[in-house]
Amino acid sequence: MAFTGILFGMLAGVVFTFLGVWHLDFGFWQALATYSGTGTLCTALAIAGFLLTDTSKSADLEKDQFKSTA
């Protein structure tokens, strides 16, 4: 699930970057900054979600290991 989130975030990043490149009537550099910034934010949020999910799973695993050794 988290891996799907990262893929979705990166895909959103690519889409927003291309929108920024092709949306020229808004002003090329403004559009590029706006859309690629949004895409980067999507990717960062996806990676953060993955890391949070991953650490919560490893914390549960550590608890289970502690219970089994205690």
C-alpha cells in the first residue's frame, strides 16, 4: 500500500511537471515552479507516508520480538 503511495506521488510529480512545462500562457517559469513544486510536494508526502508506515510496522515487530524474548 505504501509502495503504491510512492508510485502515485512520483507519477503526480511527473504529471504536474509536464503540466508546468506545457501550460505556457501562465508564464513558463511560473508554471514550472508551481506545478513541479506541487509534484515534488506530492512525492515528498508519499515518501513520508511510506516511512511512517514502515517505521510503525517495524515498531510493532520490535514489540513482538520483545514479547517473545521476555
